Amino acid sequence: MPHSHDSNEAIQSAEESSSEGIRAAWIGLAGMGATAVLQMFIVAISGSIALLADTLHNVGHAATTIPLIIAFRIGQRAASKRYSYGYRRAEDLVGLFISLIIALSAGLIIWESVDALVNPRELTNLWWVFAAGLVGAAGNELVAVYRIRAGKRIGSAALIAEGQHARADGFTSIAVVIGVIGVWLGFPQADAIIGFFIAAAILWILVSSLRTTTRRLMDGVDDGVIDQLTEVIGSVPGVVSVGRVRARWSGHRMEADANIGVDAGLTVLESHALAEEIEHKVLHSVAHVENVVVHVNPVVDGVEPAELHELTHHHTSAQARQEYLARQGKVSS
């Protein structure tokens, strides 16, 4: 159970957060499915290209939810000797797949819009199309709010992107409404032209989703995370200095490591207790962190001895290796 002094809404285990992500995905899928079924019925009786574009996007969006659910489940598998860090990166790989589906849906919409301009189609039952656009906007916004909130709680970029995608779907539904108004005002090409605007909105979502996904695949974190980690670690009593601090996402959980300096007089047990306190405080202070590996360096008279890492430092560069060999009275071969 979360401790009473939590600064976050809750400290969740990886299993709990994955389960919440799966639940949010299923609920969102149900909402989008109901909206898409209604829109497909109205497309059949109206012939609206803009509504067809919006419906295809909603169906494609619903389809991408299934791989996301699968990725959450794969991420729950225990680490193995081959995948010693676990399988949660599957979530980010699915993010790339979702981006591909978004790109394909944009291409299909552009194709249909061009065809509608070259071969105009008579629109019927415009009031139905108008109503469907409003229903689509409201339904997608509800899904968007739910998924974005759930994604932020568990730290899932993929789930947040899916929520933003649903919000964009809502905007495209509003665009359908605008297209109908244009037809009513005597501009029949408005329906097809709005299809291009929908495609542009989808491509914008594509760029945004890819930026977040690729950053995580490249072990990038948001601005301020490393500074926050450094500040929290440095505030723990007994920490003399804070060296290198790193963090990276693994699915929707974050892992970190840090080098710290402590008084050389501490025993092994005391140093371990300090490292444990550091990890505990980070878990309570920095959202979505799952574990922290702490490397302890002894500090003598306020300074870390230069020879502490001599054995590993000479592997960092050719110059360091030459200096190490010279100190050993050896000549490199």
C-alpha cells in the first residue's frame, strides 16, 4: 500500500500501472467503437466524404488499441536471461506501429478527397451527417480525457498519445460539421476540401506521436527530470556529493542510476542503508520511477580520491590508457 507521506497521487507497482493502462485502453476502445458504428451507418445513407474520412480514422484508431493492449500484457512478463531488463519496451515499439497506421489513414483520406473533387458525389441526409459530426466530437473528447488522465497517472506515452489522437478525432468530427455547413451555404466542394484538413490534422498527430516515441526509444527523458533527481538525491542526509545521474523510460516506468559521494568512515551496512534511503525518497518524489541503482564513492576530507576509479578510467580513451600504463611502468603494444 502507498505510504501516507506520498507526494504523488499513488505509488503503483508495474503490475498495477499496466492493469490500469489495459483498462483505460479497453474502455476507450468501447467508446470509439460505438462512435464509429454510428458514423458508418450515416456514411452509408449520406455519401459524405468528410464523414467517411472521419469514420475511417476512428476505425483505424480503434484498431491500433489492440496492439497497445497486447504490449501492456507483454510488458507484464518477467525478465529473462535474454531480456534481462524485461519486455516493457514493447509498448514503445507499438507506438511506432500506431504511427504507421496513422500515416496510412492519412494517405487514404487524401486519396478519397482527391477522388471526390474529381468525381463529385451528391450528398444526402445532411442533417444526419451534421448530427453524426457532433456525436463523434463529443464521444472522442470523452475518450481523450479519460485516456490522457490515465496515461499521465501511469506515465505511458503511448496511452497519452492515443488520448491525444482521440482528441484530434474529435476536432476532425467538428470539421465534418463545418463541411456540412459549407454545403448548405452553396459550396458543395466543402465536404471534400475538409477531408484535406482532416488529413493535415492526422499528419500533425503523426509527427507529435513519433517525436515522443522516438525520444523514449533513444532513452530520452523530459526536461527537468535529471535536475529533479539530482536535487532529491542531494537532499538526503549523509550524501556529500552527487555525481552522474541518469534515467530512462522502459515502457511506462522509469529506471535511474546515480553516483554519490559519502563519508569514507561509513561502514558497508551504513552505506547500504543510505543508498536504500535515497531510492526510497526518489520513489516518493519523482513520478513513475520504478528503481534506482546507487553507486557509492567514499569521500576523504571532502574530496573523492583520484585513484578510486583508476582501473576503469583507463578504458575510457587512448590517452587515459597511455597515462595508466605510464604510471604502471609499462609500454602499450
